[in-house]
Amino acid sequence: MNRSMLKTAAVGGLLVTMGLVTTGCASHKFVREQVAVVDQRVEGVDQRVTQVDGTARQALDRATSAHKLAEGKFLYEVVLSDDSVKFPTDRHALSPEAEQRLAEFADRLKGENRNVYLEIQGYTDSTGDEAHNEQLGQARAEAVRRYLNRAGVALNRMATISYGEAEPVAPNETREGRAQNRRVTIVVLS
């Protein structure tokens, strides 16, 4: 090989090497830029997870506090489901017997002369669809609330809630069991 050929080969090799180095630098720069973008996204996700975790922890703390507060204030409960007070299937009207029991209950509250709060819970059996049973349970609880209000219990001392067919006290497979599940429970809190 002559000198000029060697010189040309060396220059060519140098150019190839510089091209590879330049390409490698461009690849490294591109990778660094992409990694930086991903790092920013991960940092944003970490911040959101921390926020959600904090919010969830605060909600749990509030629920725990409310539970402790309510637990200490429970006095007693009255269940309207015995033979004289049972609600007929798909009905929310109070029977005369139920009204009599509620009148006695209202008199008891007045006699105790305590500032109590009533949570009136309405329940149904499993007959019918779930949405209808939620509405029926609410209607039963509201019927009791309206009667107690007429008997002198202040509306601001009562709240209603429907549990529908949830939380049965007896099996829904028998007529007697379904009758026991059609009930209203009054929880008395101080």
C-alpha cells in the first residue's frame, strides 16, 4: 500500500468513527430526553398517589371518629315487626296496632324528657326487585317518622334510612320469615 492509500483509509476510518460517535451521542441525548419525560410523568403519578392516599386516610379517620361518637351515644332500639305491627307485602301504611305502639313509644320519649335523636330504618323482604324494595323501605320509615311527628316528636330529631331487602332477620324462603323482614327499627341515640 502506498502512502496516499493509507492516508485515504485513515481519513475514511476517522470519518466512520466520527459518524458512529456522533450517532451514539445523538442516541444518548434522545434517550436522556425520553427518560426525563418519563421521570416527570412518574413524579406526577407519585404526587397524585400521595394525594389520594392522604385523602383516603382522612376519610377513614373521619369515619372512625363518627363511629366512635355514635357508638357511645346508642341508648336502645325499638323494632316494629311483631305480629301486631307487621307490614303487609308491598305496603307501607301503618296498621292501627302499629300506630298504638308508636303512640306508646312517643309517650315514653316525652316521659323521659331527654333530647334524643331517632334513626328510623325501613326494611323489606326479598319479594320484588332491589330498587323497589329500597323505595318501599324508605316509605315505611317515612310513615313512622310522620306518625311520630304528629305525636309530638320534632322532625329535626329524626332521620330515615332504607335498607330495603338487605340485612334480613329471618330467611326469606318462608312466609313467616318474610313477614319478620318487613319491619321498621327505631334506633334511639342520645
